[in-house]
Amino acid sequence: MPSVKQVKEIYKNSFLELIDIPVIDTPEKEEEFSIKLKDLYSKHSGVLMQMAKGAFELREKVQNGDISVESLSESKKDQKIYSRNFNGSNRSNLNGSMEFDELRETHEFLNRF
């Protein structure tokens, strides 16, 4: 998904910028570091929206048959969960929110990337 790849690049570039910062041992270096952090914060401000866009891109590709649910996960349990979620029939309680177990499984899936 292009949006997810953009987020990955943002994080990769930010990491590379941060590891090049020298030891902060003067007020001037502290000010430079503060400016760098504010800049990075600005770069990351759109990450949530980019990831949401990536989720929609993924769902569209799965629904169009461009990507199979089997290719997203190694386990049959995950395939069942994600097939149900991508097809819009996920479990929910009366409030419309997902059950805790399903959220945990979703996080485990996302952590694989």
C-alpha cells in the first residue's frame, strides 16, 4: 500500500536523522535538538491519516481480489478474522466497537510489518 510505504519512509528518515545528532552538551546543541524534534513532530503529524488511508487501500485490494487474505497471514485463524473484517462483517458489541480479543489479534497482525 503506497500510504503505508510513505509512513515507513517517514519513520526511517526520522530515525536516520536522530542517530546523527551529536551528544547534547551545550545550550546551543539543546536548542538545535529542540528544533529538530519540532521538525520531526511536524513531519509525523499526518501519519495517522496516512495509515488510515493505507487500511482503506488494503481493504480495496482485498475486496477487488488484487490481494488474497491468505497472503496477509500465515495462520488460518488470522485469515478468518481478516477476511471477516475486510468484508465488513466484523464482530461488534452494542456500541459498535470491536471485542478486545479481536483488537489484540489485529495488533499482533500489524506488528508483523
